[in-house]
Amino acid sequence: MKTMKLSLSSACLWAGLAASAAIAAPPAAPTAVQSAASAPASGTSTYRISPGDGLEVYVWGDERLQRTLTVLPDGSFSFPLAGTVMAAGHTSNEVETQLSKLLAGQYKGVPPQVTVSVRAPSGMQISVIGKVHSPGTFSPTRYLTVLDALALSGGPTDFADVGGIVVLRNVNGRLTTLKAKLGGILKGKVGDGDLADIPMLQAGDTVIVP
């Protein structure tokens, strides 16, 4: 009976953490269709584009070049007059600069103003596998830590090795592992600097709980 009460308490704890980790999808960005009276504003974004993300591209002064497209699995997309544009791993502002330079030759050497908006960040996916209550692939609407990912997956099971949790990450085409170092935190032993050492996840990461 005591074991049942403990498991129920643990499940409630991780359910609460999962609720706090999940947030509502951000409001849709303004449409890229602009009036001829003013140029589209381009804000600063820190989100890094992932394969599978939906983008909206607008070239100021040439509405024929307005496009809604999806980033391909290799991280690129094709754009008229510019060819192949590498987007994965870059912010929307960096893609704007890159695309503007590629189109400059079509505008008598004058780089056109380009606006790139992430319309559907569906490429931001992470997976959690191993000894967790609800393993699977998740599409969060914000960046997560390993601890957030564990919350979304229901938390480690009673027999999980919480000290051996690792993150599998693709870096320049090569798979690497990153040790999560969550053993002390998940056992209630939080020391100075432990919280700062919790890894942030990137799109495509897989959290493995042995």
C-alpha cells in the first residue's frame, strides 16, 4: 500500500511538472503581405530554424516573390532567383541577410529588403526514450531543458538510472552524446551550480533514460 501511494505521488509530481513545461502555442506572426505604403518591419529573433519548419518569405517591392514554404530535411529551401538557401541552424534574421545577398544581382546590385517569418515551428521536435512513463516524440513551442523533457514524458520510472541520463545529438552529421548530470537533482540533492548545468535541448535531440 505504501508503494502504491509513493507511485501515485510521483506521478502527480511529474504531471504537474509536465503541465508547467507545456505552454500555449505563440500567437501567429503578422502576415507577410504588406501595403505598398511602408516596408515590412523585421524584428530580431533568437529562434534557430529546423528542418520541417514552415516559413513565409516576402521580398519588399516584389510581391511575386512572396512564398510560404517548408524547410527540407537537409535544412534548405529553394527560392526563385536565389537558388538553394540553407536555413537550418540559422535565425530568421540570418536567413533574411543571406537571401538578400543572393537576390542582389537581380536588383542591379542593390540588396532588396527581405522578411522571413517562422509560421509553423513544427521542426522543433525532441524525443525521450527508455525508462520513462510516457516515451515519445514531442513538438514543444519553446526551448526545453532535459528536466522539462522528462516532465513531458511523465518522469523516470522507479527502475531508471537517473544518474546515467544522456542526450543524443547530431552535430555536423555526427552523433554525439551529452551527459545530463541530473542524478542529484532528481534525488532531491540540489547543490550550487547544479541547476545551471541542466542541458538545454536542441531540435532533433533524443533524451535516453537507461
